[in-house]
Amino acid sequence: MSSEKVLAFTDANFEREVIQSDIPVLVDFWATWCAPCKAIAPLVDAVADEYAGKVKVGKVNVDENQATPGKYGVRGIPTIILFKGGAVVDQIVGAVPKSQLDALIAKAL
């Protein structure tokens, strides 16, 4: 069961929800058929719970939203990109341990 704190980002709402956000945003680019994406999903949920109010966490389904991943050069999934002030802070490609997600978030806090 995914966390209610994990938002659904789309090509239509990405500018408002991510680029214009007042707090850092962790974006998980994923697809339903991607096994590593499913493996990392519980970690993304945990991060959303742990950093609630400090970091916005959401997912972009790359099959349903193709403009946004293309804009940020997403070639493989899962790709996790951290945004702050509308700019990319850093990114991780592939399923990684939660400690790497925590380290990524630490760069923006």
C-alpha cells in the first residue's frame, strides 16, 4: 500500500507541483511494468512519511507522461530526481537503498 503522502505528478501539473514548490521535491520516474520501480516504491513511501512537511514526494508515470521525463533526460527507470527552487539538485538512477535516498534529500535540506 503506497503512502497517501506520495503525490501523482503529470505533464500537466509538474510546473505547479514541482518547479514552483516552496520546499524541495523528490520525483520518482517509474512505470507499472518496471520491476526495480516496484522494488524501490516502499522506500519512496517511507521517505514521503519521514520527510512530510519538509520534502514533497511524488511519482511520474513515464508511460502516461512522456514530455516531463524527456525534458529532464530520463533514459532509464527508476530515476529519482531531487528539485529545489525549480532546479535539479541531483539524481539517482536505479533501485538504491534508503540510505542513498536520505543522502540525496540531505543535499536540499
